[in-house]
Amino acid sequence: MTFRKMLIKLRNMFYLTLIAGIAGCQTARIPQPKLDLPVPETYAGGTDTTNIADIKWTDFFNDEELVSLIKIALENNPDLNIALQRMEMARAGMLAARGAMQPTVGAEISAGGRKYGDYTMDGVGNWDTNFSTNIDEKQKIPTNFLPDFVLGFRSSWEVDLWGKLRSMKKAAYHRFVASEQGRKLIITSLISEIAREYYRLLALDSELAIMRYNIELQTKATEAVMILKEAGRANELAVSQFSAQLLNSRGAVVDISNAILETENRINTLLGRFPQPIPRGTPLRLQDFPAKISAGIPVQLMNRRPDILQAKSEILAAHSELQAADLAFLPSLNLSADIGLQSFKSHLLFNPGSLAYGILGGLSAPLINRKGLKANRAHRYAELQEALMYYQKLAVAGFNEVVTELQKIENLQELAKLKEEEVVKWREAVSVSNELFLVGAANYLEVVTAQNSVVAAEFDLIHIREQQFLSLLQLYRSLGGGWE
């Protein structure tokens, strides 16, 4: 076989291999994921588009002390600051993906050398070249040790033929958007958590005030029964019952005080500071509750809730990464070039004749053992499906949360009215039982029962009031309120 025929055969084999590679690397068309879920048109038949989530959190909360605490947390909270750094990392990833589409250029300064063996092709060739009449004295090659001095630039570039790099750039952008939505999600969670703990603190303050007021009444009742005992109108059992009730109330004050301390420190942790007293604003029973609460329509929730928007960005990122994984089966075109000065004599390095340059381009495609690429594509496809399922889960959960809180707020309003009437009746019962006991028309058990019942009813009323604000807060958060 002649050398020419061998070249023709190698060329044909190269073309056949290239065609087979391209034919075997055909990728499936990946459709854009559908993000418009068929959510219900309304929550409970209403069509009012007014939405409390559109209210800024500084206007949503009427308590100035609570607003002040939230402002401190937005500056100092560790989780929020961590989220900001995650955004910066995602931003860096976006810049890296953008840079991958551009050529890379690097400077090179190097010096080296090598001694070739006397009985090698290079050694004999270098020695023989020096006898040529075609070279001058400057071009003679050192035979004992061959230096190599290089000063120049090298560049490489992967040409984005099929859009693989563009897909990765899109994925990095959507990851950045997802990180931004994640920061907003932390903001809404942080505001909600601080408000929740603050309302709990106000509720504990109210419980403490109730217990202290009742301790005053129980102290007077205990003193009265002791006087009645001395007069022979009561016995030691009555004194013991009243005294035990008084001790129980004092113990409850200690428990409530401990709960207040724990709640204050949880708030301080959210604010990113060491323990210190938490200022209070308007007492819970005097806090204004909105007369009208509007939740808008479900489509507003889909376009506002940070977790849903984050999940949507994650879907788009996963879709772009799947496209890139699919396009990885196609051939890639790589170009490389270099230009600079090169010489085996240092004093000739800056001579015009030392100019050297080169360019190289080539296509490469995976042909054999593509399991790694297939595994990556399968992994990216599973990621996309997981992101879609999570998005649907958040949408359903968000809708159900809003409906639950709306109904809960309505039920709590009715329950609060009934409990207020109950408290009034028990207070009347305490007053009447005390008067009857003093004249001997009622026993001490009836007095104790009435006092315990009014305390329990007042506690229940405080808890209902707290639940009203917590439900309103949860509704505000579920609708996507809390970030600007």
C-alpha cells in the first residue's frame, strides 16, 4: 500500500467516524416545562383582588416597637446575611458561565532546556543542521544543551455551536434568581417569626398581669377566711384551700416569668444580639385587629410568594442544565492560538526573527463509553421532575394555607365573642360567691371554683386573641407578604 493510498484511507475513516459520531449523538428535543398551573379562580367564591400581601410590612404592623425590632433583625440576622452571601456565590456562578463563552487569553513567560542524546533523531538532526549552508551563525543550534526561551500569549476558545454554553449561562442566571427569591423567603420568615414571638411575649405579659391581679384578690380572700376562722365561722380546711390556691398562683407567676425570659432571648437571637430586655408596645388586648381582611385571588399568590417563585426559577435552571447535558453528546469545536517570541538563545529573543505563532482547531465528539454523559442526563432529568413536583406541592399547600387561615380567623372572631361573655359571667360569679361566702350562704369550694374558672377563662381569652394575630400573620405570610 502506497503512502498516498494510506492517507486517503485514513481520511475516509475520519469522515466516517465523524458522520457516525454526529448521527449517533442526535439529542432529543426537550420541551419547555409548563409553569402555569390550573389553580382555582378564587379562595371562597370572592372576586375581590384587594390583597393584604400588597401592604408593606411597616404598614401592616401597627406596633412601633415591633416594627423597630424587625428593622434591627433585617440588618443583623445571621440567616439573612448568609442568604446574601449565597446570592453573591450565585452571582459569581453566573459570571463564570458567561466567561465560559468567551475566549481565554493567558500570558506565558518560560525558560527551559534539554540535552538530547547523541544517538537520537533530535540529537543527530541538531548536530547535522549546524553544517548546513542555509543557516547563519545566529541560527546554529547548541548541541550540548538546548535552551528554550518563550515570551508570548496563548488563547483557547470553545465555540458554542449547539448552544450548550448558552444553556449553562441560562441555568446560572436562574440559579441566581432563585437565590434572590430565597433571600426574600428568609425575609418573610424572619418577619413572621419575630412577630410571632412578639405576640407571644405580649400574651405572656397579659397572663402575668392576670395572675398578679388574682393574687391580690386571693390574698384578700385568704386574709378574710382567716378572720372568719378566728370568729368561728370557718374551719382550718377552708384556710388551707385558700392558702394552697394562693401558693399555686404565685408558682404560676414564676413559670410565666421564665417563659417571658425564654421568649425575649429567642427574639434577641433572631435580632442577632446578646440577651437584653425587649421593649413592648400596645398590650395585646388593645391591639387593633383589621375589620376587613382581603386575600385577593390565587393567581396573585402564584406571582408573589417567594418560595413559589424560587421553585419556578429552580425549574427553569434544571431545564437549562438538562438541555446542556443533552447537548454534551454533540461534537464540540475548540480553537487554540498562540503568538509570541521564542528562541534558543536569550540575546536573540527580541529579534524580529524570533516571532512565532500558531492556530489549531478541532472537533471532538464522544463515541465510546458514553455512560457518564448518559448518567448526567438522567440525573438532570430527575432533577427537573423533582423541581416540577415541588413547585406543584408548594402551589397546593399555599392555596390550602390561605383557605385554612381565612376560615380560622372567622372562627376565632366568633370564639372571642363567646369567651368575652364567659369571662364576664365568671367575674360576676366570683363577686357573688365571695359575698355569699362572707354571709355563710356559700362554701369555700364554690369560691375557689369560681376564682379558678375566671382565671382559666381569662387565659383562654388571651390565647384566642393571640391566635387571631398569629392567624392574620400566617395569612399575610402565606399570601407572600413581608418583602418589598
